[in-house]
Amino acid sequence: MPNRAHVRSLVAGVVSLGASAHCLAFTTPEPTALIDQQRCMFCHKVDTPYRAPSFQQIADRYRDVPGASDMLAAKLRAGGKAHWGESAMPSAMQRGGGPLSRDDAGKLVQWVLSQ
């Protein structure tokens, strides 16, 4: 039968492992090259509104909304009407970012929603 010290050590290890897995599950690496290519930072900042809402504001609004990822990805590619004031989201071509694939738009949205 294991002693108390052994049990405490085992429990601490499991808790630590769970905390690490939890952190990893919510960590999405920044797609820096895509952000630069698509000129996202011309209007957005991570945590402060600029010309458009911050990525954190976007995440707070849409993170738990069903279908939001697809809607945001489509908006990144084709542009769309204003949801935050009067400025509409320009299309990838209008931003000067060139064509944006569905996969790349999805990566950007996944990162934004992880903020």
C-alpha cells in the first residue's frame, strides 16, 4: 500500500499534467507571416481598439457563437459590412494582402478567437 508522501506526489503530478494540458489546449501560435501579409495590424491591435476592434474584443464577442468561425473567415476573405461602428472590413484584395485561402483565413480566425 502506498504511503501518504507517495500519494501526494502522484496527485501533484497528475494535477500538474492536467494544468499543462489545459494551457496547451488554449495556446494557438501567432501566424505572424499571415498577419503581416494580410495587413491585420493596420487596423487591429491585440488588446486595444485602434481603427477597428482589438482581437481580444472580437474573441470576446464571437468565441462561443456557433458558426462564428466560418462567418469571420468568410469576412476576412471577401470583406463585409460593419459590425463595429462605421468601418466595413475590406476584402483581402482591398487590404493589399492578396488572395487568402480558406485554410489561411481559418488559421487567422482560430488565432484571433484564442485571444
